[in-house]
Amino acid sequence: MKKKLITLAVSAVLLSACNDDTQTVEVIKEVEKEVIKEVAPTPVTSVKNVILMIGDGMGAQQVGLLEEYARRAPNSTYNTRGNKTALSKLADAGHMGLSLNAPHGANGMLVTDSACSATQLATGLAAGSEMIGLDEQGNIVETILEKAKKAGKATGLVSDTRITHATPAAFAAHQPHRSMEPEIAEQLVNTGMVDVLLSGGARVFIPSDIKTDEADQKVLTDLGMPASVYKKSKRSDDRNIVLEAKEQYGYALAFDKEQLLASDTDKLLGLFANSGMDDGIAYKACQASNSCTQPSLKEMTVKALDILSKDEDGFFLMIEGGQIDWAGHANDAGWMLNELLKFDEAVAAVHDWVKDRNDTLVVVTADHETGSFGFSYSRKNLPEAQTLSGDGMQGADYKPNFNFGALSHLDKLYNQTGTFFDMMNAANADWDFAATTPEDWMNAVNQYSQYKINIDQAAEIGEREVNDYFVADHKYQSADIVPRFADFKEFYVYADEDHAAKVGRALAADQNVVWGTGTHTAAPVPVYAVGPEGVTKQFSTMQHHVEISQKMMTAFGFAE
């Protein structure tokens, strides 16, 4: 708003031709006038910090489960918080869109895996299935994290799976296949690209003989690593990448919640589990008993923000809620809901950190949807007739033709006390499912679920058949005998692990839940963007993951 003083000069010339006293008189009138002009502020089109949050496997269906629970479960844990998720708060504060996520381009495929999807989010280029940090032709390409580091920014990766798992790996490693986790561990540490690494997955950082070599065990114990974290190795050599991280590359170390919270450093490697970290149901239980030894996804997120925000040049941080995907593969709706709640806690921490800032872009999305999950109406447990008082009923009873699903399902799913893998462990601790009886399955499922199965349903869980898709030396298809599926068996690809999905089938009708696959779907996934309007409005569209990456890089000011 500006003020201008306008002087208006009005001259009047008075002439007299009657005598020699002709005079010219100039009359000056000054008028002060206020002129108000609205000047639009210069839009903010770049940021100092980018935070990317990935709910692995979190399609729109999964978001719907979270939102229904938060808003309408009779005993929702959000009842004291206005029944509003952190994701909803982000939606209110910013922009929402959708993103396609398949391997990109005319030479791509229809469905992605996490490695390809994360690589496309990291590089802004088309990638091939199961590749890490490579373009579709197999070339090493620079990721947004690496660009940020070279620009002088701090960088971090956080996950509740393994730090060498496909999603975090794709931002800071370059390998032909996602299974090369020992090599990924080396790259994460020795390239100097990542300042903060927080997750599970210690098994590929420790010597191959850790089970028997007492000297190696003592080294790790002296570093502060509990035996539960170093219990086994997935390396084929005797390198101790943890020790190298400390002595050669300057990382401080943390191996449990207490060590993480006490850490005061600018460079941190935190490994909190031998493989994946505690699942959402186990986390809920240890919270209730105040006995958690592992940090939560929220606590790792807060620590990463504390460390990275010290850098005056800004930072890039990727945070993954990875076990939403694992629950989807298992067709386990109860576990999945608890993972979504755990992820939303971390989203809340990011929202609190960013809400009063104008220098940070937050993007929350998924790499893909997992399981083709959904609530559905059915012909089982048909509703009883009710008498309603409305004047439009005309004396007729209210009696829908189908069971549309009671809200009480939301509480029952939340109250599940173990994952389907816990049920499998209870049915047979050695996973010798050829020797597992229907009684074993029935007792295991009914121990952990509020939905109960009978002996006939339990027998179906244990049914096995010859593997029609046997492939020698294949990680999953080398099994001669696999769980039997009556339909869509081609989409249950993980051999004995898929007994979990058989549990899902047994419970599905009573849960009003359907599953279409044990793998991923090509469904577009939600995108939430919060930050300066000039940066975030471009996410309110249908896009592809390569475009999300390009938009984040542009916000950082990185040239194409």
C-alpha cells in the first residue's frame, strides 16, 4: 500500500482589455489525495529444506482406513484430538493431488516395486523394476539427496524397516538389484552423502561370523550394540561396517531409544534392529506398558530434524513408514491400521515442526498401493429389520439387502494383538507348515484376533499345493509346495509367507474386508504438499512420481 501526494495546479488567467492595468493572476490550488494501491507479494518459489515422507504401500484405500478409524471408530484414539489425523491437517494447510507410480515412459511397465518407485522419486527419471539409483538403461544417476549434499545441505534417511531396504537405499545408493543390501550398506556409509541414517537392518553391517566370533561380539558390545541387534549377519565377509562408520567416516552411533535421544552430534548412524524394526502392534503394546527400547518412527523423525536443521544451508530428509506395505502384502488389515497410525504420528511431528515456517516444502505420498485393499458390502451377516421413526418410512421396516459393514469393525481391527506373522509363529515356531494342524491354526488366529475362526476355516489356511510356477534357484519360487489359493494364486508370490494372506482370507468376510492381491497395484496414490503457495500449488494435479521429484528439485533451485 502506497500514498502519493498529487498536486493539482489550476491556472486561471484574468485578462482586462479596458485599461493599461491589465493583470495576470495565477491561482494555485493544491489537493492532497490518498491513493491506495494493492501490490501482490512476490510469490515464494524456492525453499531451503525439503522433507519427503513415504507411506510405503499407502494408497487412497489405506488413507481411507486411517481416516475412517480416526473420525468414526467408537473408541478412536483420536477422540480426544478432534478426530483429525495429521494427514488431514496437512491437506487443510496445503494442496492435494494424485500420482501415477509405474515404471515411467513408453518402455516402462504397468506396476512398480518399491525400488523403482523410490528411484523415480529420487532422480526424476524413469527407472527399471528392482533397480536402486539407476535409470531405465542401468546408468548411475544423481539423486535429489546427492544433489542436496553437493549443494552444501545436510541430508538424512529414516525408515522403520531396514536402512538398506529399497526405499531409503534408492536415495543414496546405486546397485543393479535391491537385494544387494550388504553393498548398499557400504555405499550409505562410505560415500559421505548421508549425515543421518536411522532405521533397522544391522544384519548387513556386521561380520558374517558374528554368531560365533566372540571378539567381533565384544567389539559391537563395546560400541553399545545389544545382542538382539547383532544376533545374525547377512554379509558374506568379515567387514564391520558399523566400526568403519565410526572410525573412518566420523559417525556417532546409536542402537536403542535411550542412546538416540541422548545423542548430540551432526552425523549419526542409528541401527535399532537386526532386520525390520518393531511393527505397529508391538509398538502400541510397548507404549502402553512404557517399555519401548526401540525409538518410534516419530522419535527418529524428531531427532533427524533436530540434527539436520542445524545446517544453515538447509537439508533434505526422507522419512519412510515402510511396514504399511508389509501389512498389505500379508493381507492383514489390523496390522495395517496400526502401521498407518504409527506413520501419522511421524506426520504430526513434521507438521508441528513446519507449520510456522515458510522455507520448507513437505511432500507426503506413497510409492504404490499394496494388496488392493478395501471395505466392501457382502451377503454374510445380513442386518436385522429395524423400526425407524422417520415419516418417510410409511410403516415399513428398515432392512437393507446387504451387510454394509459396522463401524465397530474399526475398533476390532485396531485391537488386534499380533500380526498375521505372529499367528504363523504361534501355529508353528519353525514354520514347518506341512506339519501344522488345523487346531494349531485355529488356536493361533483366535489368540490374537477379535474375529474368531472355526476348524474348517483353519483347515483352509493350512492347505498347500504343488507350485505351478516353480523356478529353480529363485528366491521365492524355488519352493516345491506353496500355500493353496482358490483364485488369483498368481498374485501370491512369496511362498510360505503367503500363509499370512490365507489368514486374511479366513477373516475377511467377518471384517467386511476384501483383498485383491498379495503384491502391488497400479492405483494412483495421494500426494500432500505443504509449504509456500508458490511451491505447493503445482502438486494439486494428476502427475507421475518422476514429476514429483522434478518439482522438489526445482523448489531447491537445482538446474535441470
